[in-house]
Amino acid sequence: MVLLISIIVLGLVFDYINGFHDAANSISTIVTTRVLTPFQAVLWAALFNFVAFFISKYIIGEFGIANTVSKTVYEHYITLPIILAGVIGAIAWNLLTWWKGIPSSSSHTLIGGFAGAAIAANGFVAIQASVILKIAAFIFLAPLVGMFIAFVFSLIVSYGFKHVPHTKASMWFKRLQLLSSALFSIGHGMNDSQKVMGIIAAAMVAAHPLGIGMGIKSVSDIPDWVAFSCFAAISIGTMSGGWRIVKTMGTKITKVTPYEGFISETAGAITLYITEIFKIPVSTTHTIAGSVMGVGATKRLSAVRWGVMKNLMAAWVLTIPVSALLGAIIYGITKFFI
């Protein structure tokens, strides 16, 4: 029971860290365009992170991404020590990238840590390669989809507003950024909260054969309090902010205006909603970065700082293997004590 409670608590800690680590994704453009102050922006994003719970629970009616994440490792190989090591490894990598100001993926960090610990315990037979490969593919596909949607949407909107005076158009886009930021925050909440839900659900399933009180038979039996807690934790984390990453996302990739902020956030939100439909856990970081690139590319290709993007891509590609290695190392250490 103590081990299961420890995993749940650490999972919620990870969700909290995810909130302030990824807060920049939904507020960076709205802050850098001065639509809202940083304090107002994090409150705005946190509110809609939490609204996402009610949309997932009562409108969509399921938590499909949580189910996908729980299938990273075959059920009969999942144990509580494996999950514990995976979560600790994910927390370590998340804090390191936050400290360095690198907008890496919390999603892939969690999945990598979980898979790495399972491999250390049982070898590669323990992981569902098809699930991991699908998730890994979206390291590249999510930013590309976001970039394409942003590029097309930007052309459409710019054509529609071509006869509107610049000052008036800028005022409208500042107002619309409130909507686009809210839409992206809902997508962030739906996508990222469910990843921790999937890990906690896997732990509860592993606890069931052991006769532990909070154990459940399948992921679909996950209690509502788990879902509520995960969405609440990420919302509180978002309120804590993540100012190191705001600078990279809002200014270093390309200079962003209210018009471009609205386009990139809307395109990012659409991308997240599409992946939610197909139950694919993607990185909100990758999604919004691709969208910002797409907006910048409509001006001219040189408007995008490709050198910064190259560094970000390197960090993204390394996230799963590095977090997997951390999960494996921590499992090797913890097995002597558990």
C-alpha cells in the first residue's frame, strides 16, 4: 500500500512539474505580445487546464490517451517498483530540462522512464514496441502537423484581413488570443493530464493481484478522484509558471505578433484535438513549436531561427532514450531497497 501511495503522490508531483514546465506552451505568445501580464496569463491557462477535465469526462466520455500510455509496457510485466523508477526518472529529466530552459516533452519523458525501467527489469520483451514507435513518430509528426495547419491558417486569415487597417486588426487579434490561448490550454490539460492518469492506472492494475485496497482490474476502472487529481495538479503547476521556457518559445524561435500568436495557438489547439480523437499522446511543446515555425515561415523562411529549432529537435530526440536510461538506472538502484 505504501509503495502504491508513493507512486500516486510522485505521479501528481510529476503532473505539477509538467504544469509549470509546459506553462510556457500556452502562455508564451500571449505574454510576449503583452495581451496579458505573466500572472494573468498563468491564471488564465490554469483555469482552462482544469476545464479540460469536465470536457474529457462529460463531453468526450473517456480518457483514451491514459489507456494508450498504460499500454507502453505489457500488463503482465508491470510491477510497482518499475512504475516507481520510471516516474522518478521522468521527474529528474523534467527538472533538468526546466532548469536549463529547454522546452522538452514531459510526455515522452514519462513514457521513456516507464519503458526504461521495464526493460531493465525484464528486457525488451516487456515493452509494446508498436505503441512506443507510434508515440515516438509524433516527435516529428506533431510539429509538422502544427506547422502545416499554422501555415495554411495564416494564409487564410491574412487574406481575410488584408483590407482591415493594421491597428484595428492588431486590436482584434489581441482579443482573439484570449480565445486561442484558452483553446490550447484545454488541449494541454486533456493531453498531458491523461499521461499521468495512465501511469497511475497501470500502478493500480499492478496492485490488484497483490490484494492492495486501491487496486483495480483494468485501466477503464480508474476512479474519478484520480482523474480529478491529475487535472488539478497540472492546473496548480501551470499557476506556478515556467518563465525560463517562456523566453525560448515566445521570442527565440521567431518574433511573434498578436496575429501570429493567435494563429500559432489555434493551430496548436487543433493539432492537439486531432490527436485526442485518435488517442495519441503527443507533446504540447512540439506542437506549439511547430505552429510558431509555420507562422514564421509565411513571412519568409529566414524569419524562423532554424538554429534554435535544430537545438530543440536534438533535445526532443534525446528525451525518450535519456529518460529511459534514467528509469533503468533508478530501477537498478531501487530494487535493492524494495
